Amino acid sequence: MSMQLTILCDNSVASHPGLIGEHGFACHIATAGKQYLFDTGNGLGLLNNAKTCGIDLSQIDAILLSHGHWDHCGGLLPLLKLRAGLTTPIYAHPAIFEEKVNVTQGRKRDSGTGFTRSEAEAAGAVFMLSADPVVLCDGMLLSGEIPRPFPLEADKRLRHRQQGELVPDPLLDDQSLYLQTTSGLTILCGCAHAGVRNILNHAFALTGVTSLFGIVGGLHLMFTENEHQMLITNELQQHNIQLLAPSHCTGTYATGQLMHHFGQRVLPATVGTLIQL
């Protein structure tokens, strides 16, 4: 099945006049008469960027949220306002509304969705919360909660509240989207908090596919050590990946390293980037 991906929110904009960059991620997916939005950015650029790219977000069939951080969910309420009078199915993990906090150098700030479930539902959201994989349409599978047999390099800044205490957040709500396209299996990540190797392992187990065409989205490498970045690079080399479109939290340095190892197979997924699969 052919699919077209358009990056609507990212930390960077390339040479597209009128588009807005922000710390966040969102990707529009068009396939077989259906339209989906994977994440919504932080709320700054989504509506402007969609309009500039000629995408009518009032026509989307559903919203998919990769996890409950503000830079992936912040554009939801403005989008629901745009779609006033319409109900909007929203697929997410049940833990998406947990209290999430970023603790950096002793400073705490809320890093959750930025809205309550009731606020979103009042604006037309219909939440489809599941920790299990969800088939959205032919060739499109939302991963659900991703098992983690491979160890992670945890981002120690990220916490959630458990029994009244702020503890390291395992981000079990982190999901990816598995696309079985005419080009081959392609994985769309929001931040890849579950770990790239775990995401790949889960994709192969769910789909039965044994080869990988591409990965698009945030790989959460900007906060990791070089040793971990090389571990991920080696993993991707083993799968002979053909398209690597890093975005958002992958980071400039890690993206440069990926370009060094994979050459022209790397396409930085900045705002306005169009990917045909």
C-alpha cells in the first residue's frame, strides 16, 4: 500500500517559506482515502503548517498520540477547536494522562499533555485508550505498549508521580506506528522512549516482517552518550535500512553521525518534508 507522510511539526524548518519550527513533532499520513495525524506538536505551528502545506486537518479520520508529553500533545486542543462540531477519535495508551514532570538541575516543570481528559472530550475528543496493538486500517498498525527486552539508556530528567513520589518515568505509554507500505516496513516514532531496538523487535514480532525499509521521527538520541548512539547505528546497519528520516529529539549531532554512516539514505525530517512510501 502506498502512503504519503508530511512532517507538520519539528524542531527545524528547511527551505519552506511560511512554516514554523518548534520543539515538538507531528506527522500527517495519507493512505487509501484515509488521513491520520500522528502527534500534534506543542501547539505553536500545527495549524499554520498544515494550511501552508495544503493539508485540511478538518478531514482527518483519527489522531494517534505517541505518548503523553506536551511537545507531542500540545496542538490537540487547538486542532479540536478547528474541528468544532466534529467528534475526533484519538488513539493512545491508558497511561497518557499520568502526571509527568521534567526535573533538570533541580528545577521541576510539568511535561504532561497540557490538558485534562475531560477538557479534550468537551472539545470533541473520543479517546480510544489501549495498551494493546490496534489495527487502524490495512497496512497501518499502532504498536501499543512495547515490550523492552533490550536495556535502555534512560533519560533521568523524565519523572512521573507514583504513590505521591516523583520517580523515573518508564514511559510505558510510548507507542510507534508500523506501516507496511509498497516500499517495505517503515516505522514512525514520536520520541522512541521505548528504545529503538525494542521498537524494531516488537514491529517484527507483530507484523511477521523480517526486513526493515525505514524509520521516520524522533529517536531520542540527543540526550544519550556516544556509546549508545553507536549501538543504535550498528543495529540499523544490521537491518540494511534504506530510509532514515530523523526528527525532533534525535538531535543535530546524532543526525550528523547518522549521515556520516548512512550517507544519502538519511533525510532529515524537518517541517514540510514529504515522504512517499
